[in-house]
Amino acid sequence: MKKNSPYAKNIFNFSMVFMTAYLINSSVSAAHFPQDEDTPFGVSAVRRDLSIEEDLKIPNPEVDGKIATLNQTGFMTPDQNPYNLQFIEFAAQCSVPSLEIGAAYGLTSLPALRREVRLVANDIDERHLLLLREQVPEELRANLTLNKRKFPNEMNFPGNSLKAILACRVFHFLSEDEMEQGLEKMKHWLIPGGRIFVVTMSPHHRHLKEKFLPLYLEKVKEGNPWPGIIQNMHEYVPHEAEQIPQFVHVMDTDSLGNAFRRHGFTVIQESLFDYTRPGAQANNGKGYYGIVVEKPAVSASTE
């Protein structure tokens, strides 16, 4: 879809009407993340009542470079991966908004905004979103919308309104029911030909390959559509128990790949891979699973 297409202009105008109305009628308030959403996608980053406490900072990196989240949901890695980079390139092709689920401190959001991507940055912790916004130059904030709703049950966007969706290191916190609901919602949100980019922890991860991987493969043989549910993750990674939840849902082509196919997506690319930053521990190239899928290019009237 081209930037000057009638559809893209309609979405842009709809967002601007909501944003302008708020800016005219609101007053500056104390530092907080506003509860009301002034665009169809969340809170505009240009709002004057968005501010941050002086002592709120991004945590210092761990020894291996990863950065802890503020809500004990794991870490943000400082190095990009091929799927994040593909998301940026694809999203930059037109002015239809794109969504990053679980943006954390902005590893991918920031370079996407520099490419003039109209971005909806989502995270369940408003502190992450405020820290992300602080790093965005003022001249780029008009393209940024902040969304703190939980995916998928709290998030609702217009149908056929998003170009691309990135979920990096997020899906492994979702249950089977949340995954099924989420895939259907994302399919509804995407324009025909839109794409989803996912990176998630795989069952081949070094912490899981000896004890959990055999259980995973057995469940695959039994026909379990979501064989990667782990209810006791602290037993596998006791040294990180304070920073990760007990529930983790690992995936690969036998689970997430098959689920996308069931929901009518076309798989463009999928692979197992490892992060390569200095200090990162190797997983024999299989610690993480990445996948790119596309919504079939059919008329919105058939949705």
C-alpha cells in the first residue's frame, strides 16, 4: 500500500482528529501515563501530560549485555536479530501503522521510528513506554503511539488497520487460549498482505534441552497443538528465578508454525537461531525460534 493511498490517508486523518481534539482541550497534569486513549491505537506520544519521574532509569546491563525489565518478565537484549530487522524494513514500506508488542525500552521501536515508521509501541508496563518515549527525538514523536494494554485480551484495533506486527520474546508468556485468541485478532488487524514477525524461546534452549525437550517432543507425537507449556520454569533456571515467571510457553514450527497455518496465514520464513552479542551463551543455534507469516491478500469484505 502506497503512502498516498486513500486508505492510508483515512487511517492517518482518523488518528489526527482524535489527537488534535485532546491537545486542544487538555491541561498539563502531574507525571503519569494517561488512562484515556486519544487515538484508535492508544496514547499519542506528543501529549503534553506524558512525563517521567527523574529517578526512573533503564537498568544497567547484566554481564552478558541483556537488560532486565522492570516488571520481572525477563530481559531485553541489546542486539538485534534478523526477524526484528525484517520487521523494520517491511514496516517502512508504507504509512499504514505497524505494531510492536512488548516493546520494552525500544530496541526495535527506535530504529523503526528513524525509518519514518508510524509505530504503535505496546508494553504492559507504562514505565517501559515512558522510558522509550524519552529516547525519541521530539520531531519523531508524532509517528509514535503508546499502548499499555495486555495482548491479546485487552487489545482491540480497527480491522485491516496495521501493516506489520512484531512480537519479540513475548509469546512465550502466553497460554494456549491466549495464543489462539491472539492469532485471530492479529489476522483481523492486519491489512491483506500484512505480515507478523515473531521471536520466541524454543524448546531447544540450553536450559531446557536435557529435561524438557524430550517431554515437548513426546507431546508433539501425541498431537498436542501447544506442547511447550512449562509451569515450573524456576526449576530449570533457578539462578534467574527473581527475574522470570514460573509460567513459560516455548514454541517452534511444531507448535507456533502449525498454529499460524491453522489460522490461515502463509509462512514466509522460519528458523531456529541464537543471539550473537558478545557474552551471550550459545544454544547450538537453536535457542530461539523466529517466524514471518503473511495474511493472504484477499478482499476485506471476505473477512
